[in-house]
Amino acid sequence: MGMGDCDKVDCPSDACNGGEALKVKTRAKSCGCRLKAVLTNATPGSSYGFIMPGMECKTAVANSRGKAVAKDCPSRGGDVTVPTCGLRKAAICP
């Protein structure tokens, strides 16, 4: 799946400061593969849109420490993107 596929999903963020970093973790849980996407160094109070591997948009607001978390379960392996910030990470389910 290329970045062009993500362009078809409307998943906006308030704004990006350029210092954000994206981390993705997966774990096997009772619901299936649980995917947790964490955006760090975000602007506190700003809303960020995450596109999950199933092309579903999840939004999360950054806390006072600049951390925004989006979870998806059951999920599947693939790319997690924050399109407004140009960030992408691959997720591999166990």
C-alpha cells in the first residue's frame, strides 16, 4: 500500500510543529492484535489524526507532555500514518 492510498482517507490534524516522532507497538491480546500508535513531541492540546492499517482514521489529543496515543484492536499489520505531519511507521502483528 503506497502513501497515495492514505491520501484517500480524510484524517486531518490541527497542526504539526515539525518535531513530532511516531512509535508503533503491537501485542497479542484477547481482542486479537492490539496496535498502539504513540506520537511524541506533539503540541499539547492539539488534535492529531492517525490512519490505522485498516484505513480507519483515529484522532487523539496530545496531553500536557505532548504525547498523543491511538489504539486499535483488533488490528492487522501494515502502515500507521499521521498524514498531516508526513509520518509513517510499519506495524507487524505477532
